[in-house]
Amino acid sequence: MPHSTTEDTDGQVKNLYFTTEARCAILGAVRTYGQYCPIARGAEIFAERWTPLIIRNLHLGCGNFTEILEGAPGLSRTLLSERLKQLERLGIVESAPKPGRRGHHYELTPAGHELFTVCQSLGEWGARWLEIAPENLDPFVALWSMCNALRRDRLPDRRIVIRFDFTGRPRSERYWLIIEFGDTEICKTYPGFEEDLYITAEAEAFVKWHAGHLTWAQATRQDRIQLDGPAPLVRAFPTWNARSMFAHIRPVSRTAPRPAG
């Protein structure tokens, strides 16, 4: 299957070249637009369901299969495996066996890192023009994202266990966040450690605070987010979250169209 590598021996990044037959074989059942336009050709790869989220997770440092999967609730293991193999064949992702361990380590190639800039532009557009609808208020995703945005230099130098109880969903959700020496882990069952901080939050308030749509004062107003624990931890918690990479973008206000006449 003829194609060039993303990086030659002299360190120069090369074009990803595929014949039509090779590209169709890699994309499998995906229909091509049959156009020379680079937007059309790029969309054949990027616009596949879950691909942008996989690229995002890899950019955020998810290096193994489980980490990538955890950041994409609803994505099946089978489909993730297929997407990773496809992206690897396309020269967007590369993998290597873990020394002495099962599984592989995944990372973006130069082409993959450049593709993430497309993800970032799409995210900036979405943050500016799309509202956060009720179906977007998954608190687990916001909590997972928060773990990738923690200000490590502000974290305590000991293990901290935080229990989160999210309300305002069809079913209440409970998670535990373990922070230890800069590393984080989200547990869906009791981890067996003493809990240091308890947070009860409306899913909407927590998601919109992390997304930058609400300040901490606004999110905690009327007890939409409540914290219970030692006062130093209660005061410190909101300062640990650097928030979403798109939190600085102000959404465009949508106003009702004026009536004619």
C-alpha cells in the first residue's frame, strides 16, 4: 500500500500521500466524496464519528487504550480499536508495545498534532456559536476534563479523595476523584480511602462552571454547588481547576429575530 511517512530521516515532515485505491482500502466502508478539494479529502478522515474526540484525548495525554476510552463515554472498545488502527494506517497515530507489559502506547504523529488544530478551531467555533443544551450536561465528562486541566502546582502534597454527587440528571451520579502527587483517578465505586471533601452539585452548574459560562460565585449561588469538608480544602478546590481550554471564549448571544414591519 504505497504512502509516504509523516517524517523523513532528516526530520522534515512530509505529505501523507495515498493512491485512491489505498485511501479507499484504509477508509473501508466510509464513502469518499470523490473530489480533489482538500476539505473534502480531509473530511473523509476527520468527520468520522468519534475521530475528533480520539484526536483530542491523545492530544491531552491519554496514552493507552483505557485512557482514550474513558474520555469518550459511549464509544465501544471495538469501534475505538477500529478507529485507532485506521488512524495509524493513515499516519495520524503511531503506537508502540509497552515494554514488558500488555497493551500499546499511542501518540499523535506530526500529522496528528496538526490535525488537532482542526479540533481546536472546531471547539472554538462550538464554544462561540453553540449553546450547552440539556443533553450536553454530562458531569462525568466535565470531571474528566477538569482532571486534565488541574493546576498541578496548587495541589496538596498528600492524597486527597473527593466525593462528587451530581443532581439534576435522570439518575443521580456519584464519583470519587483521587488526587495524589499530581496524578488523578476517577472511580465510579468507593475506592476504599477516607473521603476528605464532599461536593454536591447540580450537573448544569458544574458543567457550565468548568466550561467558563459561570464564575465560581455564580455556580455556588443558591447552593447549586455545595462543598463540605475542612475549610482550607473548601477554599482551595475552585483554584485547582484551570477550566476548559475554551473557557475564555464568550458565547454569541442569541436574540429573537425582530418581527417584520
